[in-house]
Amino acid sequence: MNEAITRVVVHDNPWLEGRPLARWFARFLPPRYIARRAEVHSDDRVCLVVGPRQVGKSTLLWKALSDLGEPVLYLNCEEPAIREWLTSPAAFLADLDTLVPPETALFFEEVQRLHEAGLFLKGVADRRTGRRVYATGSSSFDLDASTRESLAGRATRTLLLPLSIEEVAGPAEEAPALRERRLSGATARLLLHGGYPTAVTASDPERVVSELVEAFVIRDASDRFRVQRPAAFRRLLDLAASQVGNRCNFSEWGAIAGISNDTVNDYVRLLEETHVVRLLRPFLGGKRAEITLAPKVYFLDNGIRNVLFGGFAPPDRRPDRGALHENLAFTEIWKSVNPLLDRVYYWRSKSGAEVDFVIGHRGRLLAIEVKSGGGQAGLSRSARSFIAAYSPEAFLVVVGEAPANQGPSLPTSVGATRVAAIRPWQVAAAVRDFLG
């Protein structure tokens, strides 16, 4: 371990020279910490937290480590000297024995910047040193591919996405009427500015979200991911944002952006793997009338979408109000499911019947329809068609702007299917209840 590496490690870990541990932890925590539903697991496996940039991955780990109050060796893998050091797990661990006590935990920040991140973490985990190991990574594009196979059975993986409505509203400590007001305010904020922590806590969220988009397009896409046509990539982002909730025509996107269909597919895959968008495939239940081709596109954050298309005007003054509410409902759904175990689809038949979201879990179905306007939450013909064809366990109608009203137009059940109207902030809990 050379002197240059030692200087970097000591600089990033001042507790090694006797400085107060609590004060050091406090440097990494924001003035206002927003509690997350995600949990940090601490056992003999690597605790890996992945997700987009600036979503709070490091903050989540720093809060957990601060609560433990025990020393941790912080290693920022974006620092060239640290990357030079972290090449051989055996040599690295041998150096550690001369630097820190054997019980000291390890925290690898932005671990995907290592040349062989998966193999390195595997080597550390397989040597069973007794040290707890934590790591963050910015995207599944350049992290999952190199770690999924290597770390099978050796890591717990937590996907952290932008804040949910419940997280922004905070714990339920008020009277019901005040709680609903707080939830409604959080919904309005996420509807326009999204749930990135820096945007939620900023006095100028529009500027913050705009900077996030530019950082992704310029720094990540152009520099880190070596996108050869950044202008076309940005045009593709704009097209996706303008067509939220609609079926994608990749050939049309390619013609508008001036790129091939293969390049469109590559760029869309990059957008999915970096947690910017998600494509939903059609639900196929064996019915011949179903459309089986084009996916629909949704963004994982409304704020990012609104920078690219639509802006930040209030919902009642914009033509894309329905798309706003539908995309917000999708983000709440996606933050509540397990992408490895659960499936989220849309449903549309050739006759035009359509259901916004269908969630499949171990042979059970939950269907969700989103309405952005006021009035009673009636059950549409499309909903009745889907219920008649598939008998989902429940069919939920999300009412955006007016109190959910289960009047005569909305039955409590249709056959064996339970029917209910809910508000946007109830979507996540309803999905979790369904998943059990």
C-alpha cells in the first residue's frame, strides 16, 4: 500500500487519526433526512444498494451506519488512487490488516467504477473476513451485468428509486384530516417535480430537476456510456416523454431521431437500465383479441419527464394532465413491486378495451385504472371487459383530483372481483397489500 493511497484513505476517513466518528458521519447526512422504506441488511453478504444517481443510495447507507455508530472504512471508487488499490481482493485485505481493526466495516462508493466490480466483491466476500461490506452503484447498466453472476448468493440487492408519496409526506403522526392534507401536498409535488431528494427539499425544484436531466444526458450518456449520438439520444428522450402511457413505435422514433432501429433499441435499453424509463408489455392471457406487440413507455420520475416534455405548469392548465396522473401512479406501483418476482403489464384488446396496469403475482391479478379528473369513480366498459375475461382479485380505480366516491356508479364487487376507488397516495399500500 503506497503512500499516495494511504493519504487518500486517511483524508476520506479522518476517524483513523482520532477525529470524532459522529461528526464525520454527520458530514454525509442532509439537514433534512427523509426516511426511506428500503432497509439495509447487515450479515455476511455484501449489502449492495443500486439505483440512479442522486437518489439517496449513499445517504441511506450513511444513516444506517450512523445509527450503528461503529467505524467504517469509506472507499470512493471514483477516486483513481482507490481504483488502483482495489484490483486484488487478497492484497487489499492484507493491507487492511495493517490499517484498521479486523471488525471495521467496508463501504465501497460507486463500486461500478472498478474494472471488475463483481469479481472484486466476490473475492472479498468469499474470504469471509467477518467484516460487513456495503456498496453503492449508480446503474444496473454498468453494474448488474458485471455483478449479478459473480455475486449470486453473496449479496443482498436493494433497488432505490426516487421518493414515494408516503416517504415525502413522512410518518403518519397527525389527525386523519391533517394527514390527508399532507399526502395531497406530497402528491401535488411529485406530480410536477418528481421525487428526487434534492428536488423535494429544494426551494427551486425546477432548476434542480433540469440539472439532473442535463447531468444524465451530458455526463452519463455522452461520457460514461459512450453514446455516439448524444443529440439523437436526447431527441429519443423527448419522444419518450411526449408519449407517456402510449404504445411505442420504435421505427417512427428512429426516423424522427435519424437513427436505426437497432440504435433505438440500444438507447431504450440504456434508459431502462439506468432507471429513467420502463417499458410495459401487454398482458397476454390467452385471448385472441389482445394486441401482442408494442410496449408502452413510462418514466420512473415525473419531474424528469416534465423537464423533457410538458414543463411545470399546474395540471389543471395543461393538456397532458391524464398522462401526468397515469405516470405518477406507475411510479408508485413500480416502487412497490419486486421486479424479479412480480410483473406489471398493460392490457388492450383489438376492440379498444384498455386497462392501464395489470400486476401479476404468483398466478394472481390486480388491475388498476387511473382517472385524473373529478366526479365519481365509475367503472368503465374496459374494466368490465377485463373483469369478465380474467376475474382479477381486485380492480382499483385511482381518482386523481376529487375525493374517491363509491357512489352508485362504482360497485363494491363484480362477481368474485373486489372493486374500490382509491387516491393516488393509496396506490403503493394497495399494491403491497395485494403482494402480501
